[in-house]
Amino acid sequence: MRPQEGDLIVEGKRGLCAFNSTNLDFILRGMGIKNVALGGFLTNCCVESSMRTAYEKGFNLYTLIDCVAATSEEEHQAAIAKDYPMFSHPGYHHEFLEFLSGEVEAEDTSRGY
């Protein structure tokens, strides 16, 4: 997998959080992006760390709960149930895609998009 022409490249990731020691915040702010959707591995570690940092930086977050995974179901469910709602709008990817496509209004979704 290689970047394609026009792809934005986040550089410098050295730890758990996508923001620490990278140019991600600079790229997002430079593009005027205020809403961020998160997915990835580990539900309760890297994704949660990035979510908390993005929240602290003032981004509006959508954590796609069917696009994250952990090393155990228990850790996965605990993070989604207890931590994600404090810092983001947890929801499923199809709900987020419907919102982006304009198929649903922000008020119509139960997930807070």
C-alpha cells in the first residue's frame, strides 16, 4: 500500500495516540476540519487515546464502534459502554455514512451525529 497522488500523509507517529508527535492536528486544522471519525485497533488503547486527545483539542468526534477491536470482548465492550460516550458520539459506520450522504438529518439519528 502506497500513498496516491493527493493523499494527505500523517508523519511522525511514535506512540499510541494518532496526535502525539504527528502533524495530524496541523493537517486537520489547516483543512478546516472540525469533525473526526475514529476506527482502528485497540478499542481501549490507541483508539481511546486518540479520541481523548482529539476531544481535548476541541474536535467533534464520532467513534465507529463496529470499526474498532480489542484483545478481548470484555475490554472492547467496557471501553465502548463507559469511556466512548464521555468523549465522542459512538455509533455504527453505516449510520455515519448515512449521515454523511445526507440520508438522515442530525436530529434523526439516535447516535448524536
